Amino acid sequence: MKIKFKKPDPRAGMVVQMDSNLGYKFIEQGLAEQVAENVTSESSAPADVQQAEQVADSAAPAKSGKGKK
């Protein structure tokens, strides 16, 4: 089963695949919610992680059209 951790858990925003017994334990404690099996962790990543990846991509030096000969 897949679950997504909720605040105040330090893993909040993470989507993980785990044993259903343990997953239901987190859900019953209010630390997580069940998510559809087809949800990927990338699309469920916290916004700050996605933003950091975008910043890293945009910070890469642009290649010029000039090459060594």
C-alpha cells in the first residue's frame, strides 16, 4: 500500500510503499493518509523539493555555440 505522511511528522509530504499493516498503523495514528497506487513519489514531492530541482536545472551553465576546434 502507498501512504503519504502528514504534518507534524518529519516525513510530511513523502509518499512511500509499505506493508499494509504498518501503513494502517500510521493512518490510524493520524500521521499519514492512503494514496492511490499509481501516484509517483516525484509528483507527490514537497513543493520545496520540486522548486530546488528547478533552481538546480536553471543554474546549470548555458552552452554556447562555440566549440573547441
